[in-house]
Amino acid sequence: MRATALYCDAYIKNVKIPLIIDSSSAGCIIFIKLLKDLDMEITGASKTIMVNINDEKRRPLRAVT
């Protein structure tokens, strides 16, 4: 199966952001600076381990509100 990605502009709380939608991605990532700019908070820790492009294992921050 071929992986597909889509780039577009999107709005979160009236803030325009570049958005990449990747159909083969196992998770979603948002920068902590954007969370702060949107006045959003991390609501819990994740049990999932993700591997980045440098083959480093990282635990995502989990859900935000």
C-alpha cells in the first residue's frame, strides 16, 4: 500500500496553521508552542511510544484540551 500525505492550511481557534495529513501515520503531533498560543493544556501522559525519523523512541504528551 502506498502512503499518502496531504498539505493544507487549517484553522484552530481562529489561528491559521500549516497542516499535514498523513494516511500512514501512527499518531498526531502538535508543537508545545502552538498549544500555548492556543491556550490549550496537556491533560495526561501517554502510554504509547513513538519512533521519530532519527530512530529515537519518545513518549508523546497525550491528549490536550
